[in-house]
Amino acid sequence: MKIRLSNLLSSGSQKKIEPILFEWFTLVGMFIFAGWLLGIRGVWSLLLQSDPTGITMVIIIIFSIATIWCGTRSRELHRQRQNLEYQKTNPGSPPPPDSWAYDYWEALRSNPRDSGAPMDVLSEKTHGVHSTAWWVNSLQLKLGLLGKVIGFSILAMQIGHMQNFDQSQAQDMLRELTSGLGIALLTTMVGLVANILLGLQLTRLDRYADDFIVQAQTHGLKIKARD
């Protein structure tokens, strides 16, 4: 009875794994609800019809694909963290397949000449692919700025083509002028929103990966001290 009680206390004192995959599902649920709400309000049709360049649609597609990638990355990081906690509590059991923490600990045991090599490899596995995702995130913002440049260029060309001002054609003239301004503002807005929302997901992934490295390194130093 005492042994069981001590096991329960020790298991309860362990650090709980942060539910990063559940957080991603919650965030995606909010995105879907917001998208549905914008759809019934006619915002999507307005955005797509007001942007003949198609840059808005490209930004939306990039954001959707990047969000799905964040979900798969969250799943992998969560699995690796579960493997780490399992190996910490069951040191004598065989390691799970493709365990980043186990590979790191084995590299520490081998005493490599380059003492920083195991940590470099672990950092590459946890953070390496994130750099590409951050580049994609900045690409959304750049596409929005590209749409802004195109919109103002169209606006400037329309103003330059004006030969004379006829009051009877003022309505048609204003419609032509506002089309370029609409492209500039809408693409910039969509690019900024997509950049903020994807940056939120990538920041959470980076923080979770940082915590994984801390836990793996802390336990690895204990193993090194015992050896």
C-alpha cells in the first residue's frame, strides 16, 4: 500500500505535458467559426470580387496550408514530448521509434569530440523546419504589400489617363479610381491578418520546442552525471 501511494505521489509530481495539439484544434475551430461568420456576412465574396489580381486568394491558400502544417508539427512535437516523459519514468524500457530525446541522450553517452554536436542535432530536429515556416509567414505580408503596390499603380495609371473632367462621368470615374485603391487596401489587410494569425501558431510551436529541449537537456545531464 505504501509503495502504491509513493508511486502515485511521484507520478502526480511530474510535470504535465502541455496540450499543444488540443490548443491547435481549438484555434482552428475558432478560424472555422470566424470563416463561416464572414461567409454568411458576404465578406469572402466581397474580398474575392474586389481583387482581380488574385493575390487575396493566394494569401488565403498559403495561410490554410501553413495552418495544416502547424497541426502536423504540433502532433509530432506532442508525440516526441510523450516519448521523452515515458523514457524518463521508464529508463529500462526499450525506446520508442524515432525518439529525438533518446538519440540525444545516446549521443551524450558516446562522448563525441564536438561536445556541442548532440545539442546542435536536437535543435535542428526541433526548430530546423520552423525557419521555413517563418519565411512563409513573412511571404504572406510581402504578398499583401505587393498587392498594395499594384493597387496604387493601377490608381496612378487611371489618374494619368484622365484627359478632362466631365461631371456627367464622375460616377464612372470614381468607380475606376476606387478599384485600384480597393486592391491596395484589401490585399494589405488580408496579408497582415494572415501574418499575425500564422505568427501566433509558429510562436507557440517555438516555445513548445524550447521547453522540449530544456527537459531533454536537463535529463541528459543527469544521465551524464550518473555515467
